[in-house]
Amino acid sequence: MTSGVRFTILGPLTAQYRGRTLDLSASKQRTLLASLLLKANTPVSIDELTRRLWDDAPPARFRNALQVHITRLRSALHELEPTANPTMSIDRIHDGYQLRIPHDAVDFHRFTTSVTDARNLRGQDLPGERHLLDSALREWHGEPFGSVQSRSLQRDVVPYLTFEKVRAIERLVEVELQLGLHDQLLPRLHELVLEFPFNERIRHALVLTLHLVGELPSAVESYLAYEADLDREMGVAPGDEIRDLYRRIIDERGRLRTHPSPPDALPDSDPAWRTHHQLPSDIDFLVGRVDEIETVVEYLTPLQHRAGVPVVTLVGAPGVGKTALAVRAAHQLEELYSDGQWYLSLASPDGNPRPQSEILSELLQSSGLETTDIRGETEYLSKLLRTRVAQRRILIVLDDVVEDGQVIPLIPGSSTCAVITVSRESRPELRVAYASKVIQIGTLSTQESVDLLAAILDGERSDPNPDTLLEIAELCGRLPLALRIAGSYLSSRTWVGLDDYAARLRGHDALSALELGSTPQTAVRVAFEVSYRHLAALSRRFFASLGQIPTLRFNAANSARLAGVSIEVASQLLANLADASLLEHQGDGDFEFHDLIASYAREVSTADLDIVDSHKSLDAFYGWYVSTAREATALISPLPDARAESGSATGCSSASDERAITLRWMRRESTNLRKAVEEGNRRGRYVQVVDIAYAMLGYFMTERDYPEWYSVAQQGLHAAEELGDRKWIAIMKVDLALAMQGLHDIDGAADHLGESRKLLDEMSITEYDMFHLHSLARNQLQGPRKNLPASISFLLQGLELSVLERNRLMEASFHSDLAMAFHADGSPRRAYDHYTEALAIYTEDNNVDALPTARARLAIACVALRRYDEAQLHLTSAVQAGREQATDFPLALALYGWTLLSLQRNRFAEAQRTCTEARTIARTRGFTAIEVNLGNAQARILVGQGQYDAARRRLEETAEFARSIGHPQAECEALIELARLESVQALPSGSASPRRAELVADALRIADRAGLSTWVRTIET
């Protein structure tokens, strides 16, 4: 490529010029650039561009809007290539636009050129054709238009691009087969089959290649899996070509057999029947599982009109207690299956599957046949077994099922029998063939886990500390195997203290503390190892890749980056690990490791992953999270772009749908982002940690999840200090200060704000002045000793700056905080005016996320001004929006406002209802300011209902709570209400209450100390 311009659309959209990258944060700009790149150097009509940008809902003046986007994109491209003779431009051509760039600047055009050149060489130069196809496919780096939000492109263009890619892959596979590159091709074919499970040409190539390298069983298994998947998912059979290949392989296998086929006739079933009771002894201390056992017993209880064999499959993670449950249920069914209860394991001691003939032989011997009468292949022996058990009442427990196909030949043909299978994976063939009852076995509850530990330790420890037992139970992940090992260890080593053992489990090598031997029954690590070893190679590598950050909640997007595979492959591999019970499905496409499996995955990651590969995958993972989080910040946050040289504001988009989508993504990923920064600090990835922490600041300012915010801000500050970057240290100190203010550590927040201001002044950095003024104002506004004049001064300065810099979101935020300051200063009229200004800005920008809170705050000001009808209008809208958007803070605030309105109207039942709901939300989410104010409101409700003693208790609790969190207004209000209550109860006797005077004096002292001049005047009056 001769020019310095390079674009990519076969993956995330990117634009680069000589090392510089174009940063397009606006979604419409990305869509416009992608649409022009797709047809570079060719005119694209306005109709097509409109369809790409707005799908089927263009704005009324779409031509003007398109022109604006074209102008902005031109400007962005010029900034990317600021030369006198640029190689790229956007020209108006008739009724459309054309992007003029060098032809080889776009990966899509390089791909199509290489594919066309390869077709011209077809049948003439195989090595040359292979080189061109390989070069073409190297242009792909993920999903086409991966960062572009356009349903039109996804619907109309992506399928075509994917089809062309698949055609190139299919031809490359054909060429490499013709060149005899079987060993090189095989690993790629395994990955391709996962990516394109129903592509018959790729599957045919895999089966053929396995056949050519001598892996005949694997070739047969691959075909049969494909045949079953096609039938299950599409209801069709494989094509003629692959079926013919399968028949040829089967014929070849037949010629290789050394044993003669069994006779057609089955032997006489004269041998005397032998009743065997093979069940292991029932386990002591089986805690819980009552519902699961009841379900098994009920399902396997013989029914007179049952047509088929009842089969129950118990599925669960290693160590979850599946076998113990199966044995307990089987013992309860003994009397119903009087002809025998058979038990056998389908796995050899090393965990591999036992030969089918060996298992059938064991079952036939249990039926009374002599060893000499048992010969032949699987199909014959299976028929013989069904003959032997016909019309008998047999219960068969098949433990340790390892792989598909093991169980079907062992199922009796008579409905008088029953089968329990125990497996770490779900077995779909049993559900399809026998409608088996699948029971997923999970971990124990917390109480059941403590009960199990206590039962094992009974008599071995003198009065064990319940809190320590609870901690050990949680550290064992409530996994029965881990709990039994821990209990056995502690009962046999009485000199080891429970606290010391808990400390071992808290350490970095918890799995070593859960070992009593080297078998799956005595060591948690070995139990996990068996499951891991039986995964396919690609699934093992995927498992190890997830182990790099095993505490995440995985989805297809983040696991694909972490493992270096496509999203489609990641989705399939997540399902594979869940089927193997190594991941737990959490709904909505999310998966998590059990805590102990997470520890094992981290060990596997360290041991099995190449250091260079691990570094690359972590680069991709953190790069994706950083870029995605920064894009999100640009949509929801008014903060400056800390990575931009100028520190310019991100410029929030006014597109409410984009902002809503972004907030949903941030809510879903916030815990993952926190875990990513924790792991990033552990691995020394400090730059990515501060990037993610800063990107989350705007989200936390919206959501007010203060504990999570505090954790992320702490990690960000640690990373900044490790980098020694004074600018980032200053930014992270402000971040941490805001979180601490939300947790009512006002003094600690003030210290960080002061240190931050000093650092920024020393570096002459001014772009954070507006942000810093806002933080200082809130600190003065929220502190136990309020400095309302200083807070109002800071806010007015910030408001002026926000207007000058045209930062509408910060302007609204300053108006809102000014309103709160004036409300606290006893000026509800001025509070109302500023709340109204804030609401007008949010309404104009269609900021649907900020509107509910703004309406709720304005409504509370309306109640103070006795504008009840207006308050009701705003509260109705705020409550409805809070419920629809599932946003807790505005909902709790609006319900609090509704409680105040109902109190003013003496509607105490209605006030009680809204107050109860609001307190539940506030207490659950840690909204302490709302919670303490609701305490006072609750007391007023009780007074209105004549429940004076209950009101007094509530006010005393509220005053204490307000004191503990540093909320002097709420404490003053509680004390004044207590004083009024004393007056009310003293009226019948006509005597003055000495306690009333004490309460008033306390309230006056608190108000004066906190600088609450309005409260001082109110109390004095």
C-alpha cells in the first residue's frame, strides 16, 4: 500500500493515517464512514445513506441532517490527514456522495482483489492460489462493522460479506487438501466447524481429513454429531456427498475388524436369575436435597400404564454431590425394584470411559449369565441385556457417565425397569430418545452448608464458633465435596484452629487446603482436573483463557476477546463449558465460574497458556473494554476527555436511544469492569486501569452506586500512583472524593479534593476547573458543617463556566445543585427556579435518564411551595419513568416526594405505602440521605395516625442514624419533631416538658454548628 491511509470494516471500524487514529465517538459518524467505505470511489445515493443512518425512521429534515454529518466527517478526515494534497475526500456526485481514497486503503477491497486474483489462478497454480486466499482471509479481524450500529448494514451487507468469507474459506480448505497439507489443516478445521457448525463442505473436509490421517473413530464421531445436530436443529439429513464418504469410512473400519460378528440368534435365557443389591451404602450427613430426592423417587415410582423406561439424569458440577443424591434416592426405591438394584461406574480409575463391551458384560453377569456366554459386539450384547431384564423390576444406577453414546445401549427395553444416570454434562440423546428427567444439582444453601460442617465436626470440636463455620462454608463455595473435605480435615486435626484454616482458604492456594488425598473423592482440584481433561482441545484452551480473569461474568463478547476467537465460537464454547458443568449459566447469555472452579481456572491459565499468547489476549481484552467504556463515556458523561491533548469535553450526545443503550451496557458490565481493574492492577496494567476507572466515573455519577464507585476509584488511584502520573493522580483523587462523599466520608473527600486542586494548579491544568468546582461545591453542601455560601459561590462560578463552554449537561447539573443549596438555605422559591432550569435542559436534550430525578427534585420543591397539583404531575411522571427504566435512585426519590405530598394532604395510608416502598429501595441500594429523610416522614405518618410511642421510637432511631452518617438537617428535623411530640403529649396535663427544652437546645446547637441558618431561625421561632 503506497499511501499512509488505512481503513478497516472487516471487523471493528478503524481509520488510520501514518500512525494516527481517527476517533469517531458519534454512532452516526461511524455508520456514515462505513457506508462510504463499502463503496469507496463510487457514488452512494442520498437514499442509501439515509437508510444506512436511520434505517426506516429518518428525521423530518434528513437531507439537512445528512449534510451536517457529511461536514463533520470531512472535518474529521482532514484532521486525520492534515496535508496540502490529501489522498481522501468526500465529494458531492449528482444525488449522492463519493469517498475518494486509494483503492487499496480499505481491507474489504484488498480482500476482494486477492479473492479475484486467486480465482484467476484456479487449477493452474495451487501454491499461488493458497497464498492469495490466505492473504485475503487475513484481512478479517472479527465481525464486519463490529463497532457500527446500523440495522440496515447488519441486515443487508453483513450476510453478503460473511458469505464471501465462507466461500474463500471453503476454497482454501479444498486447495490445502489437494496439496496434502492434512496435519496443518486439521486444527483449523476443528475451529471452523465450531464457527460454522452447519456448513457441510467444511464438515466434509474435516471428516475426510480425519480419515486421511488415520483417525477413523474421530471421523465417524464427527459425522454422527453433524447428522444428529442437523436432525435436531433443522429436521434434515446430511447431503449425498458426505453420506457417501461416511459409508466408505464404515466399510474400511469393517475390513479392519479382527473379531467375527456374533450369531443372529440370541442364546437361550435359561440361566437362573440372580438378584443383586449392588448399591453403595447410603452416605452419612446428607444435608438438604429433599426436593431433588423427592422428584427422583416420584418419577421412578412404577406406574401401571407407563409405556417407556423412566430415566432420570442428575447433572452438576464436580463435587456437587450427584452420586450421594442418586444413592440416597435409589435406596428409597429398593422395595419397588425387587429383582435387583445394580450400580456401576462408566469411567475407569483414570477418568476415561470404560469399553462398552466391558460394561455390558458386567451387567449381563449381574443378570446371571456366565462369562463364557458373553461374547460379541455392542449391539448384540445390548439386545441380550434387554432380553435378560424383560419384565423384571430392575433399578440401574449408572455413575460417572463420561461421553455421549455410553448410556443408550445399557437402557432396558421394559418399562418395569428404571435408570438413574449421573453425569457432569447434560446428555441430550437421553432426553430425545427416552424423554429423561434432567435434574440440575446446584450447591447447598448457606444454612445447609453450615449444618453439614457442624454434623461432621459434632463431638470433635468444643463449641465451634458459628461465625467461623459460616465463613468456612462460604469459602468452600457451599460445594458438598469441599465441605466434606474441610470437615474431615478439621475433625482429624483438632490442633488446627478454625480461624487458621479459614485463613488458609482465604489465601491464594485454597485448593491445596481442600486435599486429603489424590483422588476425585478426596481432592477438589483432582475432581476439577477430571472434568477439564475430558474437554475437547479447543474447549480446554478456552477454559484456560477465561482463567486469566476468572472472576468475570462472561458473555460472548468479553470471552471472545479474552480467548482470541470469534463471538460465534465464544458463544458455542461457553455453552460447551456450561454443558460440562464447569460454568454456571446466569441468564441473558451470561456465565460464571463457581468460586473454587475459578481458582482452578486461574491455575490452569498459568500452567497451560503461553506467556506471549496470554499477553496478546489480555491486550485485546483490555483494549476492547477501554475503547467501549470510553465510547460510553462520550454518550453519558460531561467530563473532559482525559486522553485528548486539549482535554476537551466529550460532548454528550443528545440521542436518548443511544444513551439508554449505553447505560444498559454499563449497568450490565459495571461489575466486570470493576473486576477488570482489580485484575489489571494485579497484572501491572496501570494505564488500562486508570482509563477504565475514569470512563466509569460518568456512569457512577448517573447511577450513584457508591460502594462499587469507591472500589473502582481506589483501584484507579492506586494505578495512577504506580504510574507516577500527577495528572492522573489528581483526576483519580477527585473520583475517589466523589465516591467518599456519597458514602458520607466528607472529611476524607475534602482532603482528596484539596490535594487534587494543588496538583492541577502546579501543572497549570485548567480543563478540569468546572468539574472541580462542582466537586468542591458538593463537598461543602454535604458536609456535617455546611458552608452554604461557599457552596453556592462555587456552583455559580461553575454555572458561568458551563454556559461559556456550552456544556449543557454540566449546566443542568449546576442548576440542580444550586437548587439543593437554596433549598437547604431556606429559599424554596429560588430552588424551584433552578430545578426548573435543569428540567428544561434535560427536556430539550431528551435526556431520559436524567429527567426522572429532575422531576422528582422539582416536585419536592413544589411541595415546599404548596404547589401540590404541579408536584403531583411531576411525581407521576418520575415514578412511571423510574419503574419503566428500572432506575432505583429517581424512583426512591420520587416515592419520597410522593410521601411528603400525601402527608401535606393528610392521606396517611397513601403516604405509608409510598414511604415503605421508598425505604426498601433506599436501604437496599445504600441511598442513606433518602433513607434518613424517610425516617422522619415515617414518624410524621405515625403521629398522624395517633401512634405516638411508635413515632417517638422512629424519631429517636432517625436522629441516631442521621448523626452516624453526618446529616445535620435530618437530625435537627428529628429532634424538633420529638420536641413537638413532647408538647402534644404534655397538653392534657398542662405542664411543660423539661425534655422538650433539652431537645430544642440540642437541635439549635446542631443547626448552629452545621451552619444551617434557616434551621436556627426556625428553632428560635
